[in-house]
Amino acid sequence: MKNIQISLTAKNYADALVQLGQDKTMPYEEILNNLSFIKDVCKNSIELEMILDNPAVSNENKFSIIDEIFNGRINSKIIEFLKILIEKKRFKEFDGIIAAFSNEVDKINNMQRVEVTSAIALNDEHKKRIIEKLQHRLNKNITAEWQINTDIIGGLVVKINDDVIDSSLKNKLESLSKNII
């Protein structure tokens, strides 16, 4: 899970997108898929991102480029949203807007994203038990991102937002070492 700094401006724009979902104008998943598609297109075309950020390029030119690329591929409401970002010179906030929107949808759906790091690959049964324990502990639906890091030797490191539950063997050995010295 990549931590993205979410500004108040990004949160406000994300709230407008949440309102689209609450008004049943578009399902949350479709909004997120549209935003992710835009992000992927921009990520794969640095020139496009530079044009959309460039104040020397007129908004009309940017709008026609957006229409040419995204018409028929994403919902027209999201195209209009993208044009508003450009008009208000807020396109640089796009990643933060996606992160803020995703966070809000997770709250609405009682969802918690976690990052679980283990020393070895876990089988499906172990993953299922870890998710069940986290769901019981947090009283939320869990979506886990699984990672392997052999440096932790054994055990798990679970990251929930900014909190870390470190039950790794490496951490226990380091604690024991500090207590002995």
C-alpha cells in the first residue's frame, strides 16, 4: 500500500465523487474504475500528464485531448470532473483524489485495507485465518495485500493504516537483545 499525501483540496473533490455514488448517479466501483483508467493512461503517457499540467497549453486544447482519449471509454460525468480539475488547475491533486475517494468508499463499505508481510509465502488457508482474525479484531471487512520479506525470519508484520503489529521473529530477537544488554 503506497501512502499518498491527501490534501484538504483532494478530499473535497473526492467528496464530490462520493456524492455521485450516494445520488445513485454512478456506482462507486464504476467511479473508481474510471479514475484508475485515467491514472493508468496518464502513467503510461508522460507526455499527456505534462500537457494536462502545463499552464501554457490552453484549457480548450486540453479538453479536446481529453475528449479524444476518453470519450466512449469512461463515463461522461468523470470526463466533466476531469475537465473541472484542469480548469481549476487541480490536476496535480488527481492521485490524492483517488486515494481520498477510495478511503471514503472503504468507510462506507466498512472495509479496511491491510498489508501483511511474512517471511515465507502463505497458503490460502493461512491467509483465510489471518483475515478472519483481523476481521474479528477490527470488526470490519478486510482486504489484504500480501508481501514476502525473508528479513523478518518468521512471524508476521501487519500494517493497518499507520499502525504496525510486528510479531516477527526478527522483532522479538531485537527486543530480547535490548533487554539482555
